[in-house]
Amino acid sequence: MTHTQITLAAQEAPHYSDPDAFISDMLLSAAFLPPEDETAEPDMSIAPALRTIWTAVNGSFAELLAALGLTQTECTRRFRVPLRTVQGWKLGERECPIYIRLMMAELCII
């Protein structure tokens, strides 16, 4: 996925309560189909990345960690965030900013 596609998907994700509907709509959108080929089929290989973007925007931080396949310790090492902060995000004691969630998702899916 390109950065432009990730950004578009992240902008659309808050409008969907169902991740499967989000993925389906994104795969069929002009941003994800080649404009020169009207018979092109959706690229199903990007569906997991789209699910991760939906989770980054709409899911809990714990769900995002699971989607990225990260433990709390791995998250602190990879993104240079204090462990206590990550623990607070995961426990819901504090909210992880959306820009950090999206940065994490983008860095893990590119």
C-alpha cells in the first residue's frame, strides 16, 4: 500500500462500525483499483493491512497491539514509548493519540 492509500483509508475508517464493510468498500474504491483497467479485480492481499488500519482508528489499543502482533515490551522498544505509557494505553487508563496509532499501523504494514 502507498502512503496515499493508507491516508485515505485512515480518513474513511471512522465512518465504519463494521471492519468487513470498510475493507470491502476500500478494495472496490478507485484508490485501490487501477484506473486504466475497468475489469480489474480487487487486490485481496491488502485486506489484512486495511483491517489493521480500521483497528488503529476504531479499536482499542489492546486490539491494535494484537493486530500488529506486538507485546507491550516490543511496542516500547520499536516505538520508543515508555512501558508505563503503553500499559496505560492498553488498560484504558489513558487514550493513545490517533496519530500514534496510525503511525504504528503504517510502520507495521509498509
